[in-house]
Amino acid sequence: MIENIINYFEHISSLHRALILAGGITFFWLIEGAIPLVSFDYHKWKHASVNIFFTVTTIIVNFAFALLIVKTSDWAVAHKFGLLYLFTMPLWVFMIAGLLLLDLLGAYSIHYIEHKIKWMWKFHMVHHADTHVDTTTANRHHPGESVLRAVFTLFGVFVCGAPMWLVMLYQSLSVVLTQFNHANIRLPLWLDNALSWFLVSPNMHKVHHHYMRPQTDSNYGNIFSVWDRLFGTFNYTPVDELKYGLDVLEGTKDQHVGFQLRVPFNKKIKTDY
């Protein structure tokens, strides 16, 4: 079973990766229509077009870093360099440990740092600016933030020594699960709470999109919720008490691409960082 997973992700094509991205958005888009968490009064297709624009810029940035990530991974594997080679372990443990480490080093850490360093936060504000959080919000990142995230992905691959099949597996899971936890869907509370003990559930991540602190500065997890619980950044707030967006942006131009691209350089936008 694990060998089949490894073989698939060692040779996964660009077409299959695109199908994972598009298939996830389509699936959760349909589920949002059936069991919405919030009944938004918005033009869903117009909202999606803005977020898809930022999804495309994210894909372009990721392609620009792809060769460097592959070369780093191949070098680490060839030299048995990285945390994953400190101990001999069964293949299934290697896979789980690798997914957890990539999530910590390549996703949780940069997300936490973006909330603490002012110039990084200005780029990340574009993601938080969305006042109608749904599955298309998952890849709404300013191109500058996409570069930061790609650099930390590279850092995670280097420190872990992750082989490319593991990187591809992690990125595929990340795409689908971030679409899931951003999706505007209402799960039974018992199910969402149960999921949040090991995965970032929809309700858990929606707290992060509340328009003001302390909720904004919590629940940084990407796939696994263990890091928020371990490092004390977990926050539980009932979803009925949440309001999306950012207090400093007033939610007026969250669907204006030009304005959002200029947010990191707009000195008139206040920030406490």
C-alpha cells in the first residue's frame, strides 16, 4: 500500500496535480451550496475570480521554485541529510514523520512568523482581507507571500531531507485540506470538534479569519492541529461569534485585485505589528 503511494507521487504528472487542485475546489464548492456555514449575500463567481487570480500567481511562484526544491530534495536523499535520517524507522513512520515535519517547518512556522513581523504581515493581510471566506480563499495569497511560503517549503525540505514523493504527497494533501478547512460548510459540531484534535477542521480555521485579535493570532495550522495545541496557539471561539476580514481594512475592497496587490506597500493601512 505505502509502496503504491510512493510510486504514484514519485511520478505524479502536472495534469494530476492540476486535477487535484480543480477537483478539490469543485467538490467543496458544491458542498458549500448544500450545507453552508454562513449564508453570504455575495456574487459567488465574482468573489471566486479574485481568489482564483491569486491562486494562479501562487502556481506561477511555485513553478519558479520547483527545480530548486527538486535539486535540494535529491541532494538531501543522496547524502542522507536531514532529520528523517537521524534514526532508522519503518516506511510508514518515515512518511508520517515527514508529513508532520514538513507541516511544521514549511507551513506552521512561516504562518506564525508572518503574524509577528510587520512587513511580512502586510503581505499576509491579503489572505485575511477576504470577508466571505470559502473554499476559494484557500490559495488567496499575495505573490510576495507566495514567495515567502515557497522559501519556507524549500527550508522544510532541506532540514527534513524529504524525498520528492513525500513533498508531492504533502503538497497534494495540503491543497485539498486547506480547501476543506476554508470551505463555507457546516459540519456537525461533534464531528468538527473530533477532527480538530488531529486535523485543522473548518470551524477551527475559521477562528483564524476573525477580523480582530486574539482570534486572528491563533490556529496557524495548515494540515495538522497538533502544532497549535503543542505551542499554545490554539483558540476555540464558536463560529456564530465570528466576523471575517480585518478591522484595519474595513472590508471595503477585498474583491479589488489592484488594491489588494498594493496592500503591502500602502503606508496608509494601519497595523499594530
